[in-house]
Amino acid sequence: MAIRLVVGLGNPGKEYERTRHNAGFWLVERFAKASGVVLRKDGKFQALVGRHDATSAWLLLPQSFMNASGRPVQMLAGFFKIKPDEILVVHDELDFPPGVARVKQGGGIAGHNGLKDISQRLATHEYWRLRLGVGKPPPGREGADYVLEKPPAEEKAAIDGAIEKCLAVLPQMLAGDMQGAMNKLHTEEKPPAEKKEPEKKAAPEPAAKPAEKKPEPEKKGLFSGLLGRKK
């Protein structure tokens, strides 16, 4: 079944736009820009809304803050008669490190306030999720504070890399080929095996030269010795 609504989760406003919790916004904004879709503020839906011409899918960025994300989703889905299994929600995921992205349908919400509100409004968990890893907070830190911070440059680069991978398979998802998209996205690239150079055979040692025979001392004959004696 094709995806008819793509929802990016995040918080509106300049102070939140670069925080980890806005990873869902980042992906949908980049997809809209690459596709030439203009996201306009729609007061009725309390969201930025646009339509992807090639697939007729709606793009939605709720502007009602994370813990109230469900109302815009419920209103737009109800207005256009979009079923839960035709909805893809893009969000940040603490359980994956930066650089990892995974797709699934249904399942738990792991304390994510945006998913919690959407599930309550739709009365089901059975919508699709595209989860962008942002990593776990360090020991002693609260997840709620962690996701409202900007990731360091290295982590942001890894998240951007995961978003690029997602954008490459998003057309497949919109067309309903979720399994094909998952196969591509979930396949980890293995580093190429190191080529071992063939062992070089040791050059044979040169054969030892035969030892030169020393000339034996000349033996004087018995008679020559006798002849040489003085009489």
C-alpha cells in the first residue's frame, strides 16, 4: 500500500531547529526542497503542509510542538481519508547511534512524546515509522534534555549521512515497496576485505663454493735428504 502522508516530527521555532529532536523535520524539509515542494503554513491543520506532485503524497510538519503532534496528523488524515498504514512518521530515535536509520510498522513508542500523541489521536500504533538514530544520552543525563541539544559536528554529519540514505529509498516507500526500501536501508555496508599480498619466497641461498685445497708441502725424497748430508 502506497504512503499518502509523510510526517516529520520536531518543534517549531529557531531555538529548536538544530536540536536532535528535530531530525524528522530535517529529513522532510530536505525531501521537499529536493522535490520542489513548497511547505506552507496551514492554520486549519496547525502545520506546514505541501504535496508531492509525483506521488500525490502529503508532507506535514506539525507546528503545535512535539507533545501535541497528533492533532495535525489526525486532522489532515481524517480530511483526506488517509489510513494509518498509509502514514509514515519520521522521528529521532535514542536507541540507534547517529548514522543509523530503520523502518518499521507499529510497535512501542519508547517514551517518544510525539509518537505517543499520534498513537492516541489515531487510536493505533500501526502507522509506519522512519527512525533516525541520534544516540543515547551519557550516564546521568535525561533523554528529554539530551534531545533538545544540538549534536556536535561529527554526530550531525553522521545523521545527515543517514538522511541521505533515507532520501534515496523514500520514493520506494511512497510507492508502497516498504520491504524493498528496508532491504536497502537496513543492509550495512561492510568495509572491503584487506588484500593480502602473496608471500614472497625467499631467494635460494647461493651454493657454497668448494673449499680450495691448499697445496701440500713438498715432501723431500729419502735419497735427496741423504745426499744433502755432509759426509
